[in-house]
Amino acid sequence: MGRSDLSNSGESDATFWHSLQAMNLSRIIIAGLLLAYFSLNGSNIGWASGQILYLQICIAYLLLALVFAGLPTYFRLRFLLQLSTQISVDILAISALYMVTGGVKGGLAILYLFPLAGAAILAPLVPALFFVSIVTLFLLAEGGYRALTLDGEAPFMQAGLYGAAFFAIIFVVNRLAARLIRQEHLAVTHGMDLQIQQAINRLVIADMADGILVVNREGAVLMGNPAAQQMLGVTATGRKPAWRLSDVPSFAPIAEAFLAWSALSGKPLPEQSVAPVFVFVKPLVEATMTAAALPSGARRELFSHLNLRFAAVDTGDRKSARTIIFLRDVSEIENQAQQLKLASMGRLTASIAHEVRNPLAAISHAAALLEEDADDPVSGRLLTIVADNVTRVNRMIEDILNLSRKAQLHGEPFLLLPALADIVTEFGDAHRLPAAMIGLSGPDTRNTQRVRFDPMHLREVVVNLLSNAIRYASRRPGSIRLRVACDEGNRLELHVQDDGPGIAAPVRAHLFEPFHTTSSKGTGLGLYLARELCLNNGAMLDYEYRTESAADNGDQRGGEASGRFVITFALPHPA
């Protein structure tokens, strides 16, 4: 609010009232100093006839100063009226003292700067110049009066100099004060606009469906919005002290993606990776909905499939660099796509069974008949190739047909460890493996850990993972390990690990994609089928690349980088 608005408004800016209070305090100090001067030098001053009047004026001025100091505390209205009244009293009191002390010779003319400077700071230019004009006319009139009545020398020159000096000083002070007031008003306006914008930003960020994380150069999370907290399963993303993404095993994929982006962010744009980054993250806190409470046909995601996007904040200082990580949960979109895919595949499987399997069976039967009559080794080898490829195609068709089979989740939960023991025993017998090659362990010695999972689907998933493990394991005792454990959210997990080398990063990126295989005899549907079967049962299959300790391994390979497949079941069921 500008000073020109104060006369038309019932209230004014708090800054003006604070300045008026400072002026009132200065008035009390000046009045006190005038009284102190009189008490110390009253006997030495030459205008003895005016001593009593001087003392009365100073006491009255001090009392009025105290009244003026208390008035704004209880009556903050009509600022210009209060200011004009106080300045008028100041001019009257100083003028009275000026005359009592002998005019210019008394040396009190300098006191006029106090009320005039207050008017220049707190009042518009015209009222301030009006008060200067009043003071100047009084000085000239007082000088003329002395020249006419006292036959003394008229101090017109000194009065004129005082008046000119007052005009110049008050004009400059008023202009400087006006500029400061405009800047302060502009700063207040910008501050209010900034607060409004910040409130809007907080509201927009809080209601965004996408998650937002703000991290520093070391990957420490400084703040995040509620959507990010829900995606990651944390209660507070900006807690103190700041925590690093790499310190939480579940958030390791985000930390690795951030480090990869940081390595490319300093390069020219053509060299930077513009491909979207997709990661699977296991939330720390599980949602309250259980698999049994899900609608028919719905799948519960224990992992969040996130699309990551990184943006650097221009802070101007490398040490205080900040990066914003945008998180978009694409799990729901994938679920919808998966439902459409399964519906289409259900219609397609009947056609495949009729159009492909029947001719395939004919080819297999014809190859078997030809093999009975084949005499030379070349024909036998060719017929063997035909039979092997027929078997491979038939297995691929079986895998596709299995995807359309729905999970039977209406059954009762069953004990996990005994079911796994039966699967391991049957698998070892079928592949003629050493008895101690596959180890099975769990924290529950009473075998009370139950899961809700289609038993046939669980068998297919575990057999698939074990089939992959025996291809890379050393076949020593305990080279393949199945371990039942509980994660941070008290969810039951099954870890499948072998002592072979870990899966390379380029392969891990496409590990669960259909028809992606590193084996010449593989179909590329095994792990994809295993994950889909887990999803159909409300569970999740993922691959964790980690550094094992010796205690985890149970062998001498502690500290080496390796990996394991982890099945996270929908809900632990203690008996």
C-alpha cells in the first residue's frame, strides 16, 4: 500500500505503523534530552527570563510524546491524520523553544529536521513540502519580528539558508523513501505471489498420479510426493537424515538407473540415452488387500513396474546439484494389456490346438515310421533332427496353452515346505541328480508356512527354475539352493539360487521377455511363462542381482556377485 492511499483507507501497512512508533520513541528521547540540557546548564544560559517557560514547554512536549507513543497501540486508524497531528505538535513545540531560546542564536533550528524528516519518510511529497514551507515562513517571520521589535540584526540570510536546506533535504529524503516503499511493496507482492505459487505447486505435486523424488548427487532422497511414497511403500520420503536409494535393496534398480543416467548426463545430447527406463521395485510396505479379497480375474502386483524419467535441476553449483526422478506406475496399464492378451490368446489356443498340433502329431508319427525303416546313419540323423524339432515346437505350444489356464485360488492354503520337498524329490529323480545337489531350507522348523497358490502352477514354476539352475550349477552338494524366507513386509518368499555365474546385465534387461533365449535349444518362453503363472496367482517372480555373504551362500564364495530368482507370494498364512 502506498502512502497516497493512507488518507483514503481505514488501515495502513504495518511497516508505516512501525516507523511511526520509531518516530514516537525518538520524540521521547529528544524531549528527555532537552530536559536534561536544562537541568545541567539552566544556571549558565543567558535567557534567564524564559527558563520557566522553557521548562514548561519541555515537560508538556514530553507528556504529549508519551501520549503519541501509546496511541498507535490501541488505535491504528487514520494514519495520515495521526502523523499530521504529531508533526504539527512537533513544529509548535520546537518553534516555541526556538523563540524562548533567542531564535537563531539558540541553535535549536536543527531540531526541525526531526519532524520534517518524519514527514518526508511517512507522508507524500506535497504534505511534506507543506510542513517545510510552514517552518521556513516561521523562521523568516521570527527574524523579521526581532528586527522590528528588538532593533537587532535581522537574520534573514540564516533563516533563508535553513529554509533552502530543509527543502533540499526533505525532497531528497522523500524521494529515497518513496523508492524504498515501492521496492518493499513490490517485494511483499512478489512474496505473496510466490507463496500462492508454492501452495499451488504443493497441491499439484501432492495430487499428481506420478511420483516425484528429489535426490542429490549421491542418490540421497531429499523429498518426495505422496504418490512416490505409495509406489515405494515408504511412510516419509524426505525424512532426516536423508537416505540413499542404494541403501535399500528393494530400490537398487532405481539407484542403478540413476547412476547410469548420471554417467550420461554430462555428455552431448546425441550421446545421451533417450530410451525409457523401466524397472521392477518391491514396495517396502504391502497393501492391505489380500489375494483372497481381489475381484475375480484380477491380479495383485507385489512389485511395482515403474517408468523412470530423470531431469537435472539447474542450481548453478555442482556441489548442490539436484535431480528430479519422475516415477510412473505402469502396472495397471500392463494388467489391462495382459487381460486383453490373455483373452486373445484364449481364442487363439483353440485354433492352435486344432490347426497346428494335429499336423505336428502326423509329422511326428511319420518320422517315427520312417526311422523304423532307415538303414543308413545319415537318414537316421535327419529323422532325429525332425523329431527333436517337432518336440521343441510341441513344447512351445504347450507353454502357450498353459498361459490360458486360470489359477485355482479358491482352494485352501497348503504347506509350502512339504510341497517344495515333493517337487525337489521328483525333479531329482527325473533328472538323476545327486541326492545332496539341491538343498531346501526355511526359517520355520514346524512347517507352518502356508501359501495360497495353484499347486500345478507352483510345480511348473519351480521345475522351470530348477531346469535353468542345473544348466549352470557345478553339481556339487548344495550347488542349487531353495530357501524360504520372509521379507520386510512379512511376505513369504522362495529364493532359488545356484553356484553358477550371475546373469549378465544385457541378458537381465530382457530376462522375462517372451521368445528371448540364450540357449539354442530353448523356446524363450520358460521364464516368461513362470512369471505369468505367478502373476495369475497373485505372486511375483523377479531376479535379484546381489553380492552374497558367506553366511547366505553356505560355501566359500562369500562376497562374490551373484543372482537369485525370488518368488514373492501374495500373503503368508501362518497356521
